[in-house]
Amino acid sequence: MTISQINNPTVHFDDWLLPTHWASALINDDWTGYDYDEIKQIEDVLFRSGLQKYMCVDVADDESFMKCPSYWPASYELLDGNYSTYTFQLR
């Protein structure tokens, strides 16, 4: 439990597996180096999953190569690759 959870028990966190190379965009809001199609894909995944209402607050150091997690529909067009656990906090 974090200090913010102790002081505000209504804080809500969710963990999601997402491509590791999205970290700079999701954590630092640094979109340099991403092409238009990749930006649209990231935005689409965040919107369609409801994560646009969340703020990415952490990425775990647990990167591993894996198949795209089964909870992401094929229509999201996420490929097998390196994934990490991202923690999102409801805004």
C-alpha cells in the first residue's frame, strides 16, 4: 500500500500489459520517435480500453517477450513482442 492509498482510500490503480516501447509516451508524454500509425494505435488502445481516463504512473521492470495478452482483442492489432506491466491511476 502506498502513502497516497493510505491518505486517500478512493485512489484506484489498474495494471495492464502493454508494449514496452510505449513507455516514453505513456509515462513521460514524450511522443517523439513514434510515427503517425503508431501514435494512432496507442491512442486507439487507450480509448477503446477506457484507459484514456487514467494516468500512467509506473512501468514495472518486468519486460519479457510474449504473445499479445489475450484480453486485448485482435482488432487492436497488437503483435507478439516485449511487454511490460504499466500501472494506471484513475484521474
